[in-house]
Amino acid sequence: MGEVHVSAQDGEVRVALGDDVVVRLPENATTGYRWHVEELHGALRVVAGNYAPPGRLLPGAGGTRELRLRPTGTGEGRLELALRQPWGDDVAERYALRVTVE
């Protein structure tokens, strides 16, 4: 069982069944904008989600949102995220990842 790391520049990834997909995206929790799972298709499930503050704590500095996905079978899956405030409808950014599990 391994890990495959992806970032905001990655739109698709191939993994082996048993590998976790670790998505790391910039997030500034002090603004209220957080990454939210909008859609999760295929044989994928979110097994963990954490926020890591910046290494140096400065007012207004952003950190990193880390989501861990675990494939539950082979085939294709898709993760869709939106960066938004929980109380509003405005979406600041979107991220989509296609995962092929072999």
C-alpha cells in the first residue's frame, strides 16, 4: 500500500488498487474559504481530511488542505472540490481530479 501525492496542477492520476491518493491544495482558513467535496464519483472514498497551518504563523497566512482518497475498486473515479465559504454561494475556485485505478 503506497501513496500518490497530487497538487493543484494535477488533473488526473493513475494509481494501483491499494494506493491512497493524497490531494494537497492551498487554503486560507482565516478568510472562511475552505475546500468542500462537491462530487465524488466511482470507486473512491474520502478517508481523511486535515488542515495544516503555515510553517510560520503570520496573520492572514494560508496553509494547506490535505484530503486522502482510498480507491475501493478498479476503474475510473472523479473528485470535484469547490473553494467556498460555508455560509455563502460564491465559489472562489474549483478543482477536479480524475483517478484511474488499475
